[in-house]
Amino acid sequence: MNKNKLFPALFALVLAALACTNNLSGSPAAATTAPVWTPTSTTEAPATESPTTSGTWDVQYYTGATQLMKDFVFTAPDKTWEQFPNVDYRNFQAKNGLEYGQELSVFCQQDVYCDFPVAARSYRSITADYKVEGLGECHENGTGIGCAALLFNVGDVTASFRDQSVDTGHTITGLYWNGNENDQAISALASHLAYRMIGIPTGNPANPGANCSIPSGCKGVDITFGIFSGNELLVRGHTVVR
């Protein structure tokens, strides 16, 4: 065979092989419309038990999780939960809730990557597309399903999250009041964030929040929580509210 014809033919075969190995699903690589949550971390401790469910949450326990944490009961987020969990509301008691500390509507916006702390015995919520060590990553991907991350630090030292990715972020941070009831605090905070993101019913259709770039608010919320001691991940949970 003529060498001038042989090399182009071989090159074409190599390209075809690469195309097959890079797209095993059989569909175009760019055709991604579902919200993405990837529970990956390069430094987390090995899981000590198989994943379990609590309410609508998928929960994973890691080395260092206490029996108290394993006995936590996380309730399904309620998107009608109007009150931030710093007041008594329905059957929830404020003493088991959270301080409404510092709130920032422009968070991690200098170049999308940033460092942020979670103080000892404190929490931080983040609502945005994110990639956070220990929690994984979540991207709205045009689906209308927003992303929320809840970080609770039960340790006695500040947790420092460096070079994390948060795109167009909003955050609230403060103290939690009762570590023995953090399952209640997490469930209530998840409920209130879902209420705010999916669309606060104000009676005025011109003012529903416009979260997820939708005038009427997000269609749902992908929520992940992590309980840490310092930067050591102890428990992680994930659910989606619609």
C-alpha cells in the first residue's frame, strides 16, 4: 500500500477508537441536562458502613462518626418552612436551632475559587453551584434544580476549606445551639433554604425570588450536608426537594 495513504487511514482509526472510549454511553458527550451531584473527595476517611436512608436523605457515615450521630433522624425537607430555625416554629424549638449570624449575598465571587472557614461548633450554608471538599460538587446545568450545601463543624478547631469553587454564591454562617440535636437543626435549615429557593409565596407574582434564573424560583433544590470535626468528614447526607 502507498505510505501516503496508509498513515491517514491509521490516524482516522485512532481517532475513531478514542471517540468510542470517551463516550461509552452512546450519546453525545455534550447532551447533559440532569442536575449533577458528585459525592467525591480525595481526602475523606473510608466509609465505615453501607449508605443508609433517613427520611428522604441518603446518609453515609465515616470513621470518627459517633453513635449519637448514627442515631440522628433527618426528616424530609419541607419547602413550606417559612422561618429560619432561630425561633420556635411548628414542633421545632429554637434551642435546638441556629444563630442567624452573618449573611452574604455575594460569596466567593472574586474568581469563583476561594478559601472559607467554618468556625468551631458552627455551621455554614452555601447556595450556588459548588465543588467543596468532602461534600462533592453540584451544578444546576439549566434544569432549574438549585444546589445547597450545609456544613456543620462539631469540632473544637476551625475548619478551613481552601481553593473551593462556589459560583454566584450566597452564604449564612453562625453558631449551632445544641450539638446533640443537630439532626433537627440540619433538617430545619434544609427546609427553610428549600422554601427560599423554590419560591417564597408572597402573593405578588412579580416578587418570587427568581432563584435558578427562573422568575418564579427554582423547580427544586439538590441539598447535601456534611458534619465535620475540623476538616474531618464524619457524616454526609444528600436529598433532592421538588
